[in-house]
Amino acid sequence: MGSAAIEIDGLTKDYATGFWRKKRRRALDGLSFEVKEGEVFGFLGPNGAGKTTTIKLLLSLIFPTSGTARIRGRSIDDVEMHREIGFLPEQPYFYDYLTAREFLDYSAQFFGFNAAERRERVARFLERVGLATAANVQLRKFSKGMMQRVGIAQAILHDPPVVILDEPTSGLDPVGRREVRDIILDLKKQGRTVFFSTHILPDAEVLCDRVAVLLGGKLQGVGTPREIMAIEVQGMEIHFELAAGQPLPAALANRATPTGSLYRLEVPEAQLYDTIEQLRGAGARILSIAQLKPTLEDYFFRLVGREKGPAYSIDGSVK
Amino acid sequence: MSNVPAVVAVNTFRESVRDRVLYNLIFFALVMIAAAVVVGKISIGVDHEVIINLGLTAISLFGLVMAIFIGVALVYKEIEKRTLYSLLAKPVRRWQFLTGKYFGLLLTLTVNTAVMCAGIFAALLYVNHKLVRSDAHILVAVYFILLQLALITAIALFFSCFSTPMLSTIFTLGFYIAGTFASDIRGVGAITGSLTLKIVTSMIYYLLPNFSNFNVIAVTAHGYAIPKALIALNTAYAAIYIGAVLLAASAIFSNRNLK
């Protein structure tokens, strides 16, 4: 990983609203961050956070109110830059009167491949996304998962160094999600930069080198999932068991959760040693002590639940 | 890439061909021509004229319906279904997309018009058992209908760049009706004696597409030849008008936020 694949600098997008189009609604507010070459970068946020707006700005489907962005050093205004990117839209819908093979052939024609190259590529990528047997089926007969896979195939069949995926696992069953995750990991192995938006946090935890969290159009933080999750220490988790007939210490009775003959107890880090002493005093056998690590989901819910505050940075990559 | 509009055009044509509505329109047009044969048979002495008249009118009307209803949805459908998003994420400029859509529909209209034109000749052969030299003028009339359809398609596409299909249909139909009576509008200005009204109606006349210049159905039905100068003039007029409308459409569409 080295230079920036995507550089976003102060991107802001306002939409005109109201009957006279005089009111302004800010969908994106001064967004700035970088995605490095070769990394899998997750763009997280609840629905309406501004993720799709950002992606549309990167692809010049909409135009910024202010700010700029570059992909591989080229301005997003430069349509020729699109040779270096692949894009999967959210809930993809393609020309349903075409078969998968026809659609991919159509997509490949925009990159100047000759007929023989297109035939070879289309066959190869249909195989890669597991649709070789459905090559001659019209897209109108495709399931959501199949549509997602053909969407990924059209995004990567010209071997772009940067792949942008908008909610690639949204609405898929567990098998479909797993397949899409495998494709993303495969792209990473090939050294491609993958920038994907999602509100499915376990996917981001599994796949991403770094993530950015967006809320209400404002960047809340950028960092590795570990950095994001380590913002606040959650406490300690103790598993223990008591000898038959042995009562729990009164101070812990209301806090420990019994599961059969075992108990689980969550305590603040500062109270760990006092609690251990109490348990020893009660004759308990301590089975394990572990740090309670917040998941990305915990972080996300805290963000959504709290008052909107200023954006803060987590690592040095935030501008 | 210079062949981007051609790639989009071929796909647009393929979409139209696989669309069942299109086949229905061809079917109804052929029924119309069959009706012309029946009417021709009961029109003693003028069956030849009636067949040409009704046949060309059917081509014109069905072409008009296709041009407007498919034309106004060309861009809107791509935005609504978001098929445009993945397309514009490729090295495709918006004007290339628009031009491709335009020529794709034009190709569809040309093929349909050709099929219907063949229907007229088949009807004439069926009734008269031969074709006469003046029947060749039908081809010029069909060419003029095509030019007219090309103009209407450009106008429909222009409105579809920033409006809903419903409004685009109303605007395009409005343009068609006003354009058909463009000469009359100028005539009204001329007979009022008011200089201001004369200038205004003249401006409207020059702004509107003058569809009446393309209507040679009655002349063709009576077997008269169409002057070569009119063919050249109508071709140049259509080319310039279409070019201007497509340029305006591209300028609007290139700056549109695709929400």
C-alpha cells in the first residue's frame, strides 16, 4: 500500500429543496479522506448518511457544490479516468432483456476490446462470479444474488485498479454475502483498491483494512476497524463457576448472569482486581478473564445515538 | 472512443426489437394497410390513391406514436432503473449516450417504416397486380416521414433530458401540433397588420419545426413527383434542426444531477 488511489478533499453537496427550489439541504459536508492503493476501504454509515452521494460524486453522476476529488491522481471530471475504475451500483438493475453474456459483452465494448478479447473475457468473468451456467439466461430471470454477481462481473471485467462497490452485500442471503466477500478478498489479493459502502458492519470488520464512518453527511472518523473500535474501553468479562450450594457474594449477585453452573460477569476495568478478590473469597473458580472489545456495530450505534458533534480524526490519515 | 454512440445505438435498437409493444405497433400498422386494401376495393377508380394515402398516413401516425412514446422514455427509463449509473461509470460521455440513444431509436423507426412501406407496395401489387413508375414517389414520401420522425424523436429526447415522460409527451405533442401549423401561425401575423405580431409570429415560425414541409402524402397519392430541390431543402433543414436540438439536449443533460 502506498500512494492514494482516491483523494477526497472538502467534498460538499447541497440539494435544492422545496417548491421554489430555494431551500438547501446539505447531503455531504466537507468530506475529506484518502484511500490508499491496494487497500480494501469500507465506507460506513446508516441509510441517508451520504455514502451513495459520495460515490455518485466520485463518478460524476452528480456534481459537487464545493470541494474536489481525484482517483489515481486524475480529476473526477475526467471521463477517461473511468477506464481505471469499476463500479457496482446499489441494488443493481441492468438491461433485463439481455442475457448475462450479452450484457457483459455490451459492457466490454466501451473499453475497446475486440470481439475475440470480449468473448474470452466475458467467459472468464462469468466463470469467476459463478454464472457460467446462466450465461445465456435473460437478466429478467436472475435472482438478486445473481444480479449482484453479474454486476460485479461488469465492474471488474476490464481489470480496473480501483473498484467502487455501493452496498455490495445488501439484501443478499448469507451464501450470497459470502460469495461477494470472497470476490472482494480476491480483488485485494490481486492488489486492487476496493472502496465499498455498507451498513452491514460485520462485512466491514471482516474485509476492510480501513474504514470511514459517515453520519448526517459528516465524517465521524477514519481508521482501521481495530482503531475505530478501540476508541473507548468497554470493560472486562469474567467467567466463573461456584461449588454446589455455594452462594454468590451479595455485591455481585445482581450483576452476574448464570448460564447453567457457570456465571458471566461484566465489570469496569478499574474494579477487576476487587471483583477477583470477592470471587476468591466466595470460593469461586475463575475460568476466564477477557477484555470486552466493542464491535464496529457498537461504535456505530453509539454514533447514531449520540448528539451530532464535530467530526474527529482517529489516525493521521484524516485531513 | 468514437464508437460509443454506435454501441449504445445498437443496444437501444435491440431493446426496441425485444419489446413486445413494438411488435404490436407493427401489427396494427399492417392491419391498417390491409384496411386500405379493403377501402381501396370499394373506392371505384381511386383505389390506387386511397391505398397510398391511407398507407402513408398509417406509417406517419404509427411512427409518430413510436417516436413520441419511446422517445420520451429513452433517458427517463435509464435513470429510473439506474441502468445509466453503471454505464456512465464507464468511459462514456453523456453526449455520447444521448446520441447513441437517439440513433438507436431512429434505427428502430427506420426498420419499422421500411416494413410498413413494404406493406404498401404489397397492397398495391395485390390490388393492381403491378407497380407503376409513379409508385417510386412513395419512397420519397416515406423518406420525408422518416425525416419528420427524426425531428420528433430529437424533440422527445430533448424533453426527456429534464422532464417526466408524461410532461415530455405533452410538450412533444404540443411541438408537433404547433409545428404542423407553423406556416399558419406566421400567416396570422402577416394578415393582422401589426408589426410586433408579425415579428413574434415569424420568430415562432422559425423556432418551431415546420412539419408541413414534410407532408407530401396527397401529392404522392396523385402520382406527382417531388421536386429534387424540396428533397435537398428538407434534408438540410432536418439535419440542422436535429443537430441544434441534440446539442441543446446534450448541454442540459451533461449538467444534470442524476439523483
